[in-house]
Amino acid sequence: LSETALALVWNVFQVLIVINVAWLLTRLFDSLFKEYLVPLTSKTETDLDDQLLPLFKRSVNIIIWTLAFIVALNNAGYNVGALIAGLGIGGIALAMAAKDTISNVFGGFTIFTDKPFKIGDRIIINDIEGNVREIGLRSTRVQKLDGRIVTVPNLMFTENPVENVSLEPSRKIVLNLGLTYDTDSVAMKKAMDILKDIAKKHEDLIKKDSLISFTSFGDFSLGILFIYYIKKRSNILETQSIMNLDILNQFNEAKLDFAFPTQTLYNIEQKIN
């Protein structure tokens, strides 16, 4: 081979050696990561290390390949010092252009330090409601209730209020029950007593501090307000079904009629005649 071709082959050979070493280091790190770090963090009580572990793994791989790229260029005969200096100047312009990305990165650190939520929590931010599946350095993945995955930039969590549904001590349920206007005071008192008995009957599902009150004379109904709190460990939808079915059955047995919008029409001309 000519000297030019021989130099080219040698440079390619040097680059391939660096790539091979970098590949070996990343495979070795991945093996050590799975064998030692993952079992170690699974034994801890906090979830912070579980959230930082994927970020740590990704950062180490990026560092290895970045160093491999620099070494490969150096072995290939390029002036790495001038290249790094040029990258420093270009990095300033890049940082100005990527200010949103940097803001998202700082937002990610805010999530890791303040811990407004963790993986698996159900959150609400703006119009997005779902379970947190992954917390990254730049974005967070949320699985909505319909099963779709939404990637939310971490900057949103620093600029908008986040509601952590999983941290609620109990779920407040408000029922506005309307009875017909032919319901007398005795029947209204009976209706409220039935609700008190139902709340006491299901104390294994709801808390004791339920609220029951005759609150309104509506346009077409007499309003009863029933507020109860579902315990944290209870199934919310199933508990609501149990409570509603019990209310419906006992109200029907007591001949208490629920109201619905009605109109009464009077023939004024007939009265005048």
C-alpha cells in the first residue's frame, strides 16, 4: 500500500480499537450494574435511588462514548485541543439555543430533590392525569388513564402546580340527593337517618366523619347533602357503587322518591272564563 493508504488504514484501525474498548467498557458496566447495583438499591426503603439509577446508568454510558470519541479523533491524528476549544466557543451558542433543554434538566433535578411525586404515583398537571412511569433528566413519562403515554417536559413541573392524587389521605365524595316536594318533614328525617345508618354500616370502607344535611329547597326537589370520605386503601369506584346501591335500595324500600325536573302547566284562559 502507498503511504497515504497505509496511514488511512492505520487511522481507521486506531478508531476501531477505541470503539471496541468503549463497547467493552459499556458492556462491562451494564453487567456490573445489573449484578450489583440493581439488587443493592432494591433493598433500600427509599425510592430516590430507584429513580436516579437509570439516570446514572445513562450518564456513565454517555461519558464513556464521549471520551471514546475524543480519544478516537486524537488517535486518528486530529488536533483534539483545538477541537475542544472550538467546542467550548460553540457550546456557549449551543447553550443559548438549548435554554429550554437546560431548564428541563434543572426541572429534573428539582423533581429528584423536592420529590413532589415518585414512580407509580398518580398525578394531575394541567389537563394531564395519569401514573408516573419514568422520571428522566429532561422529561417525565406519564401513562394516562386511557393507557396512552405522555412525555411531559420537566420544566412544566416547576412552572405549574402538580396534584399528587396518590398522597391524598382519603377521597372526598359529595352526593346531592333530591327528593320530591310531596316528601314531608318526617320522611326527610327518615331519609337522613337512612344515610347515617349506611355510613355507619360501611365504616370499613369510609371514615366516620360523614356529613349529612337538609340543605336546599330547589326548583323541583328538596336537597339533601351527603359527604363521605373513602379510606385510602379502599377501592374508590367499588366503594361508590356499594354506597349508591345501598342508598337506592333503602330509599326505594322506604318509599322515598327521587325528584327529576318537572313542569306544571296551568290553563289560565279556562280560569278566566
